[in-house]
Amino acid sequence: MNKGKVIILGGGVIGLCSAYYLKNRGFEVTLLDKGDFSSGTSFGNAGMIVPSHFVPLAQPGMIVKGIKWMFDAESPFYVKPRFSRSLLDWGWKFYQHSSEKHVKGAAQLLKELNLESKKLYVSLCDQLEDIKIDEKGLIMYCQTQLALDEEAALADQAMKLGLKAVVMDNQQLNDLDPNLTFNVKGGVYFPEDAFFSPKLFLEKLKSDLKAAGVKMVSHVDDLKFVVHEDLKSIDTNQGFFSADQFVISAGVWTGKLAQFLGLNIPIQPGKGYSFTIEHPVETPSICSILTEAKVAVTPMSEGLRFAGTMEIGALNFDVDQRRVYGIKKSICKYFPSFTIKDFNEAKIWTGLRPCSPDGLPYIGRTKKLPNVLLAAGHGMMGMSLGPITGKLIAEIADNQSPEIEISKLAVERFH
Ligand SMILES: Cc1cc2nc3c(=O)[nH]c(=O)nc-3n(C[C@H](O)[C@H](O)[C@H](O)COP(=O)(O)OP(=O)(O)OC[C@H]3O[C@@H](n4cnc5c(N)ncnc54)[C@H](O)[C@@H]3O)c2cc1C
């Protein structure tokens, strides 16, 4: 049954997963992308699927850490000081949400969304032939007692939420991943996390969508929205596109697009880098995070990927070599078999995380224009939350109440 036409703006993981679930429900789907469906943040990230990430970026202590790190050119978190009304407004909202109360309110929902999304990934990867998801979990490696104590407290919270988490000494860590030499005080193991190659998954999803009849139009630019009570169509350099419903899932560029429709959707870019070593000196079998350095390490089909740095407010793809060097130095400190030379040839990839000020995505219908839905602002966990976001968007487009209570994700919550 044809349930009507839907146009999706933006073909990263969020747009592609939305297309998949909308198509499955019987909608006629067209995806429009400003690039070529491979230039977004979704393609070079660390590929971690993370039920363990139930704490939003807006959390107590983050502002103080951010200020301290502003004076360290190699630090993993950074806000470039500059006058920008939108950055100031975002920062104020971030400050207001950096509280225990907010973290407590968000944790249950993020856990539920991430667990459900992981389940969906497992069945999606089953359907997409040749795509393997590694369900071996994630290790948080800690070099200092302070970080280990903080991670142990987080493990405690995780268990209270019903997640599995194990605090481990070096012997246990070694038994868990004997392929790796590490220099740490201990760690925490989250067995319910998983990892894979985001690029391979998305390439396969794209070809399956095309085969299923989803129209994909790349290099779409010069957008003009035609609004009469609701959104009727979009005039572009690639032609005129009309539909019954529209989904905006354009990552960091969503705020700008929403502005054209009179919507205030605060999103700041959180710039990060990754690089992949095809033949590393050691290959871990489980993905990990170097806790103090905030560096992600993922074994995937392309090689061993390292990712890190969060520079808030930088809407550009410039590479700051000092921060990349900070990532490389930390890897060698945690994993002493590696030397800086190992990374000499590594090509640096830049990605922009779409960060909302409360660390929660925007998912749902807009009140202002009820045939416009938004799916954006997933920050550090967009890859992880791709399938559940797509499923929720399809349910909402189909006028069904979502299975998960998502009022905290209301699109116009900052209006
Ligand atoms: C270094 C790094 C590591 C990360 N690691 C992880 C991880 O391990 N796990 C995890 O869950 N998340 C991770 N993330 C976060 C994750 O990558 C993002 O949250 C996610 O990719 C966002 O997906 P998206 O579809 O919203 O945006 P994007 O992937 O950026 O896609 C947006 C798309 O919109 C298109 N677009 C832009 N403007 C327009 C327009 N005007 N019209 C039409 N199309 C437009 C773009 O071309 C692009 O294709 C990481 C991010 C970084 C930077």
C-alpha cells in the first residue's frame, strides 16, 4: 500500500535509516543530499554502537573541564573562543543542562534507545549480506586511579539501569583481549556494546535502498521551500520536488535548513578526527576508549581506526595537526607497542558531530509545519542511534505512537 510521498533531506546514517523504515512501511521515498551520500559524518566515525553511552555530553563538570582544556592545544575537548550569537545561546543552554537532574532524566531514555537500536542493527546486518557486526563489547581503559574510580562509579550506575558492566584489573583485561599490550591501571568492560565498519554498512544499505526503489538525488543545492500552510515542495538546482511529508536529517546543517522554515533548532558542530591503520603492530579484538584521552579505538574491516577530539563551534573541515598529534601521543602512552612513526602515513578524516545543547537528539514532527519531521542532533552517538531514529521517524510519519516515550526529544523544545 502506498502511504504517500516522503522527501528526506540529508543522506547520512539518520537519513538512510529513515528511508529504510519508511520504505518498509509503504511510503514512496526520495532522498536528497547536498553531497554524494558519502561526505557526511556517518562515514568515517569510530563505528561503535554504545548502550554504555547513557550519559549525555551536557553533564556536571563538563564546563570546568572545557575551560581547563581550552588552554591545552592537544586536548580532546575544546571550544574556540569567538563571538557568535548562536554559539553563546547554545553554550548557555548547555550550561543549564549540565546537571545531575538532567543526566538522570536522560540516562534511562538514552539506554533504551541505544539497546533497541543495537537490536535493530543486528537484524539489519543479518538482512544486508556480508555485513558483520561485532558483538564483543567495549573496554574503557584507564591510566589513572581517578579515571578508574569515575568509570567504576559509572559502571555502578549502568548496572542500576539494567546494563552489564564489569570493573577489571590488568589480568582480567589481558585475558579479555590478549592481542594487545597496554599500560593502564585497569578498566571497565561493557559487554553489550558492539562495533562495525560504518562505511561498509552504509554502502550496503544505500545499494539495497536503490534496489528497493528509493530515489536518491545527489549534489542538491540552492534550496527554496514552498510553504502554503504546510510545506508543499522544494525547488532546487536539480529540479522541483514535492511530497506529502518531509524529513530533515542534514546533520550539522539541519539548524540552517530549519531556520528557513522559521524553526529554531540549536545545533553546534563538534569537530573530530579519525585515521585508520591498515596493518597495525597489534590488532585488538575488542573496541575501546582511552578514557582520559577520549580516544576511540576500533578494529574494523578497513584496519584499526582511531578517533578523537571534540571541537565545539567549528563549522569547517580544517585539520588542527596539534590535536591530531594529541591523539597519536595518547595511543602510544596507552598502547606502548605503537610509536608515533606508525601513524606517519595515516590520512586524517574530519567529521562534524551535530551536537544539541542538552545532548539529546531532535526526533519528531514540528508543530509549526506538521508535515515536516526532524531527525538530527545526535552528537556523539548518531551512528549508534541510526536505526532506532529511522524506525521512530517511520512510526511518526505513519501517525502511530512510537513504542518508546520520546517527549524529551521534542523538536521545538527550545522555542
Ligand atoms: C571522530 C568521530 C567519531 C565518532 N564515532 C562515533 C561512534 O563510534 N559511534 C556513534 O554512535 N557515533 C559516532 N560519531 C558521531 C556520528 O558520526 C554522528 O552523530 C552521525 O554520523 C550523524 O549522522 P547524521 O546522519 O545526522 O549526519 P551526517 O552523517 O553528517 O549526514 C548529513 C547529510 O546531510 C547532507 N546535507 C547537508 N546539508 C544539506 C542540504 N542543504 N540538503 C540536503 N542534504 C544536506 C550532507 O551532505 C550529509 O550527507 C562520531 C563522530 C566523529 C566526528
